[in-house]
Amino acid sequence: MPNTRHGLTRIGVFYDGNYFLHVSNYYNYSHERRSRISISGLHEFIRRQISEEEETDVRLCQIVDAHYFRGRLNAHEAHQRGNQLFYDRLFDDILMSEGVVTHYLPVKTYQGYRQEKGIDVWLALEAFELALYKKFDVLVLITADGDYVPLIRKLNTLGTRVMVLSWDFEFFNDEGERQVTRTSQDLLEEVSYPVAMHEMIDNRLRKNDPTVQNLFVKQQVRPTFTLSGSNGNGSLLTSGYETETTFDNDLADADPEERRISTIRSLKTGYGFINYPPNNLFFHYTSLIDSDFNELQIDDEVEFKLGKNAEGKDIAVDVRLLPI
């Protein structure tokens, strides 16, 4: 329904930051696109999508407020993780350049796991308060969490139409296990404009739609290395990821804190293997320090520590690309 009362359709955008990072990582490491989501491209997509839904000129659809919410490591912990402080600041610069206001809470550790606490409540409160006072015509949520259903119902009472951008996808984690991301159906049933981004992106990418092309950060295309069958060294590709045979001697007596050096044997979408007799070691893109997975090449020299997956098998963690 066109907004004839004010002429201008005022849009507020609210990011569930942890979810957005999860989606961006998926497209950068696991999807064939191999690129991160562009904030500026996403905002342009939102304006055009709302102009279609509201049946109005895209020039009259303007993002007047944008907010990004996420838990974040404290400075000391970020400093211990190499260039994490730099990357945090770099992303802050990108958000700032697009007029996105950042909201951070410290990540808390509960029972040995880092968790976000309170950030979703903060997002909901800010979204409702700003919709009330700034009278957004459309409020866009970038989330898949059904916990935001009460917020959407409250926004509906204000007459604010709600659009949700959500992604459904699957990928393999650092232990070679399939991870599934799905959007809450309760959430989608409450909103005015549900947008299944995964379907729209894949469909429009095949048609070279420029609006969807601009959703991604432009970068140099790098080759994707794939293997099939036996690799000639006692390893096979099964269930979409490489598995190694077990030899008699193992690394049980090795010091896990000691850093080791070897070379990359193979690379797939989001994970790879490092040469380390007698077993080639699995590593996941989330184990990289100070490097982007897309920068890696076969035979690159890397430094790493030994870790264990859920089955007790040796894997490589804290992987760092060594300078040439």
C-alpha cells in the first residue's frame, strides 16, 4: 500500500549483528559467490524492495535510521586474538560510512562458552521506541529469531509495517558436521513483508540481476579447489568433506600448545586439510587468525596448534598464514 500521507516512505533498519555476521560468513566461505554482504548494497536492495511492496517511487523510499546490535569481545580478549581489534574497527568504519549506529554489549562467558546476553532485548526496546517517536512507515529486521515476534506485534499496533530479511542455508562446521540455519515460521507469519533472501539471491544471481549483484562486496574471484575420489594418500571424499584414514601412530603425546608449521594440502568451500603425517589435519575457516580463507592457496605455509573435534580426532586450530 503506497504511503500517501507523507509522500516519503521512512525506513528504519535494525541488524541482529551476530546473525548478519553468520550470513556474511556463509556467503564469503561456503556459498559459491565467495564474497561478503555489502552494507551499502543491502541498503539499496531494501529501498528497492520496499518501493515494490509499497508501490511507490524508489526515490521516495529512504532509510532514515539504521542500527546494528551485537555482543563484542572486550579489548583485552580481542588483542589476544591477533588483529581482531583492527577488524572490529574496520567494520565499525564501514557501518559509520553508511550511517549505521552501533550498539555493543560485552560478550559474557557462561560455563566455558561465550554468549551474548541482553542484546536482543536492547534491539527490541530501541526498535519500538524509535518507531514510536520517529514514526517509521516500514521497519526492517535482519534476523531469523522467533524471539522478536512480540516486538513485531507491538509494531503492528503502531501501524508500522515490518519487513524481515532472512536466510535459510546449510554448511559444515570446523568438525565437518552439517549446521542448519532456518528462520522462525512464527516470525514470518507476523510480518507484513517476509523476504526469503537465500531464494531471491540464488534466483536473481542466475539472471545477473544488478541489484542482487550489488549485494556483495566486489573482490577478485579466486579459484575454488575441489577433489573427488581418492587423493592417493589414504583419504577419501565422503558426505561433502574429506576424511582421513587412521594410522597406528598418532599425536596423543604431542603438546597441544606447541605451534607447528606445515603446508596446505587441499582446500574446499570453507575448510581444508594441512599436511601433517601420519594424518592430514582438518581445519575450518573459523580457525584462521589474521587471514581470510579466500586468500589461501594450496602449498601455502601455515602455522597452527593441535586441537580435537567432538569425536576426539586431531584437527588444526589457530591457523595462521606465514609470510612468504
